[in-house]
Amino acid sequence: MTRDGVPVVPVSGEIHYSRVPRGQWRDRLNLLKAGGITVVSTYVFWIHHEPQRGVVSFDGRLDIAAFIDLCAELGLAVVVRIGPWCHGEVRNGGFPDWVQQAPVRHRTDDPGYLALIEPWLCRLGQEIAPFCRPDGPVLGVQLENELYGQPRHISTLKRLATDCGITAPFWTATAWGGADLPLDEVIPLFGGYGDGFWVDADQPWDESFRAHFFFSHEWDDPGIGADIRSDPRAQSPVQNPYPPATCELGGGMATAYHRRPRPSGFDIAAVAHNKIGSGSAWQGYYMYAGGVNPSDRDHSYRTGLQESHDTGYPNDLPRYDYDFHAPIGSSGRLGPSHNLLRRQHAFLAAFGPSLGSMESKLPAVEPAGVDDARTLRWAVRSDGRSAFLFITWHQPHVPLRTYEQVRFAVAMDDGPRQFPTDPVDIPAGTLAHWPLGLMIDGVELEWATASPLTTLQDGAITVLVLTAEHGIPLAWRWADDVAVTRYEDDDDASSGPGLVTRVCRYRCSTPTAHIDVVVLPASEADRAWLLGDGAERQLVLSDDPVWLEADGALGGRTAAPEPEVRRYDTSTRAVVPVPIEALRDAAAGRRRLPVILRRAAQAVPTGYGESAGRASAPTQDDISRLAASYRIEGADGPRGMERRRRELEISWTGDVAQLMVGSTVVADRFWDGSPWVVDLDGLDVGAEDALVLTVLPLSPDHRVHLPAEARTALSRRNQRDDSPSVELVEWQQWVESSGPAPDVPSPCATEGRARTGPADGSAAH
């Protein structure tokens, strides 16, 4: 794929505008962009807009035109996934009940069905057609979702949408499950999840999940959506004439009642990393920002707007919660995958022009199958002159051991390139992409045991930023004509043989060119943010979220008394503190809230029924009768204060929890062992309102699948006597001060020539 003639690897992240309060759209989009997302993708759930026939709303959080306009303002392209059937764990897959109940052959060219959807598409077109111009923000349109044997219907949908003013440079459709698609009309898109709720509770980690922790040129995933297909067996994989592209790499996973996966940050990042090494031309995540289902109380949906047994689906989902364990949670809190993924996205932004045209190649000795935990997993993307070698040595559930004494041999146009000079051990948890023949402004790095993160500009000088790997000594070889100068400072740059523990800085020069090189230790790389584009790109180090404000100043938020934010200053070649305007709210931070028991829990049954062999969630009546009830004190207070956000962080053990304002349920969660983080401001709790938490215990003989950590926690705790812990977390936003930055000492330098060996600041070789 190219943009303005230059290869590019887009990165799209799913966020559902109708599942996020409108007042928080900007916050979420800022976090997506700061995480390296370049394209926003979003489902258009028909049921959210037209629950009653002829009564269509695009107000409030349903204002898709305002959402797209905001994306455009922030420089984000958009893919609209218009369905009309979307799935997305929504009731009827997104069909309003009146459509679902219509006597037509749904999702076909049945004239009765087409007569239902055409007015909706044209009404939607009135909202989004103004953005579907050649220079507009709508980059792509997805038709339907997980439709396997209706290529003619896909073509019909495209014609209908076009007639209604909906168009885009790219038309797409999901291709997993061997979908039969009109390939002259749509680009097939693929997916990959490392775990999923759609497997039965008594089944082990499925092979379709395991496969994504290996490099492969097979892009189909027969597992996605298999539980709602009439024939779950995959057809022949799509013969794809296009570069492989994805729209549903698992950014996390939803929680069903019967099975509650909890992917780690490394699980999510490993799948994504493998797809890049396998040749991905477009990284697309589902979800990237979680959300909360809109209220259903106004539409008499007593069983909610979510997928459920009551609506004929094999899975019960929470009525409101759609956090998805995503990089950006439903409250706006960042998940552990955000930092790992944004490092990959920074790499794609800076090196996409090279990587985009590189072919993916697998090693001669590949793992024997998805159960092989002994063969190292690696791949190469190369154009013959330069290359990147990808290593992913991580998977969940089945631990991997350190892979010892590794050297690689990679075929290049000028012959095989073997590296590193001294073998290295690859610890479990390694996600690395090492360069070979990397040419930066006429200066060649032949190889390195560090991953390129980005490039920065200091006037005419390019700064190459590398990240060291956890537990792997940093070594490199530069071309023979390159002299390397180490900038020294007061920090000890290494601990042990080649292990980088401080930021290291170098000048690498040929007789006619030079660049600077910054090496971040692995611990600092986990805090790295790359903000801005091209010559304006900047490297910021922060544990808390940061972004660029509309005027280009740095902004962010923190729950600490003072944010600790540093930035690499290209002019001084140093990492310096960012000056922050005086914070407005000294009360930011954490405090535990009193939780008062109102009613003790009752004995609970083993289960609450089942559908298609899968455990059903308890009804509201079950919860009201059996759950413990607690009043949360001290959660009321001012709402919507400028530059301040409030969350509840709830630690609990049980089955199902609900938050109520008075007697009205406003939020819920199925327990999987993780803390429940709730946007308190979004609950609209006033001084006179009672905030009530109900916790339904989980029977020791339950029939649900829990993560290993949750099973352990459940066995250790007496739930009926164990009160939840509730903390109020108050965040304050800040902006960069326009005042002068703190003084920093000028670095000194030691001259030398470094062609090969450890890059640890020792004597040059």
C-alpha cells in the first residue's frame, strides 16, 4: 500500500462511538493517536440508531457525523463498518428487533430484506456522505461481517451504499472462515485472536488461538465466529490477490458468562508482532478502546442491547460492560498492552516506507506445529538489500523456556549475513525486530541486537532510536567506513556485559555523512511515546498518558501529585524534564472509600440454566435475591470539573457485580480476577444519590471457565464473608508550560571507531 507514492503500513484501531459518552470522544481519540493509531474503525450499530421503525436518532453519542468530523480534526482517517449486520456482541448482531423479526431471508438479496435496509443506508448516507469525498477522512467502508457464502449480496450492498452517497477508496469485507467474496469489489480482511470466549467452557486453549503465536503465511482463522455459523467448518481459504491486511487482531477479548479469557499485554502484543513479521500490510485491531453499551431502558429491551441467550446467541455477555481488556479500557484507563503496541506502531510509522515493500520469509526450520514449544519462532522481512528479523518468543498458558545460544543466518543479495558475533540467549517474553543492512542518511548499520523504535530530526541530522531487549546484551556491527563516538554523561550506561540500563547516545559518522543514535534501555522503552509526525516527531518518556494538544503543546493526565515526564531534546542530545503548568487539583490520587454492607449474600446454586450446553448468566431477579449489597460512601462530589476525571477501582471476588445509582443498574461486570475500573463521572452520581454495589458469589462448583489466576484467587477466599475494596482514583490533566526548559549539562564525548561488538560504552573495537 502506498500514500502519495510512498509505501505505508496503516494501523487501525476499533472504537465504537455509540459505546463511549460523547464528551469523552476527544480523550479516547487522543489516546488512540498517541498510541500510534492512524485509522479509526467503527461499527455502525443500526439497533442503537433506530430501535423503533421510523424513529431514527443521530443525537448525542449517536452523532456519527460529529465523530467523523472530530477524527478528521485530529488527523485520523476513518473506516466505517456499516453492516447492516455487524455482530460486535450486540443484540441481533445490530439488527433492530423489528428487522430481526421481519419475515424475510436476512443477509441475502431477498427483495423484502433489501426493502428494509435501503432506507436505513440512505439515512446513514445523509450523515456520512459529506465525508466520503476524495480528500475526506473516510478511507474505507466495510460491508457486512462474517458473511461466508453470499458474494452477490456483498456486491448488492456496495451498490446500495454507493447509491446512498457512501463511498471510499477502499471497500472491504471479512474473509476468515473461507468466506466467498467478490474479490473485484472488496479487499478481504483477516483477524487473529490469542484467546476467545466463543469456545465451550470445558475446552482447552484452542488450536485456532495457538496458531497466532507463530509466524505464518496462512491468514485465515477458522475459529473466529465458528460458534454462530450454520457450518462451523471452514471452507477453503481465500485466494487473496491483495497484500494481507487485518481488521480484527485481538486488542483484548470480551468476557462471556461461560468463558472469561483475560489476555495479558504480552499476549496481545505477541499476536500483533507476529502479523507484522508474517507480512501484514495493514494492522487492524478489535477492540482498541473499550466501551459501555448505551442504556436500553428507553426502548423496553428488558434483556439488554447485548448478545445473549435470550436473543438466540450461544453466549451471554454483560448488559453494559464492553471493556474488552483493550489497550484503552472502557473508563479511559490504559491497559498493559498499550505501551507494547505503541512501540510496534512507532516502528511502523518510521520504517513503514522500507518495511511496506519487503517480502516476508520464514526460516528453513519451522516449528513442527502449534504444540512445538522448543523451536524458536522467527521470520524475516527483506528486499534483499536490507531486512528486519522478527522474534516472538511468548505465548500464554504453555510457558516457554529461555532459548539458549542463538545466532542467525539470513540470506541477502550479497550473501548470507550471520549475526550476532557472539551467540545470545532469548528469554521468554522477547518481542524483537532486529535490523540488517539498515541505511540511515548514508550511514549503514549492518546488524544490531536491538529493535528500531523510530527516527527523530535535529535539523539536518537524523536520530535513530533503538530499544534494548530485556535480558539480551546489546551488540552491533556498523559498516567499515563508520566511526562511532560515544556521548558520555553522569549515568552509568551498563550493568554487566552489554546490558543497557541507562539511555546511551552515539554519533555515527562516515567521511560524508553522520547520524546520532539513541539506545533506550528496555525499562525506558516501556515508557516511550512517539508523538507528532515527520520532522515534528518527538520522543517522550512517561508512565501516564500523554498526547499533543491542538496547539502542539504536550498534554497528559496523572493520578500522582506531580507528573514525571521527560523528552529527548535533540539540540542537547539529552533526556530532559518537560516543564508543566501548575496543577490545579492537589487532591488527585487514590483513596479508599468506605464500603458498608447492607445485605449479606445468600447461598447460590451451581448454575442458572444453560443454552446450547453453555452456562447462562443469572437473571436480574437472581442477582436481586442472592447477591450481597454494599453502599459505597464518599463517591459523590463535583462532576465534570475542568481537567479532572474520577474513576472507581473495585477489587472483588465473585460471579457478577453491578453498580446501581439508587435502584437503577448503571454498570455491570463478570468476574475474571481483574480489577473493575468504572468511569465515575459517567455514572452521574449526585450528592443525594446512593451508590450501591452488588456482588453475586460464584459457586465453588461453578461451570464457567476462569483464568488461572482467578481460579487460584477463588480457592483462597471465602466470598460470602469477603467485602470488596473500592478506591476512588482522581486524575488531573496538565499541559506543557511555555516557560524555559530546565538547564542540562552539555555532553562530552570520547572518540573511537566501533565496527562490531558490545555497544556498552567500553573501549571501541
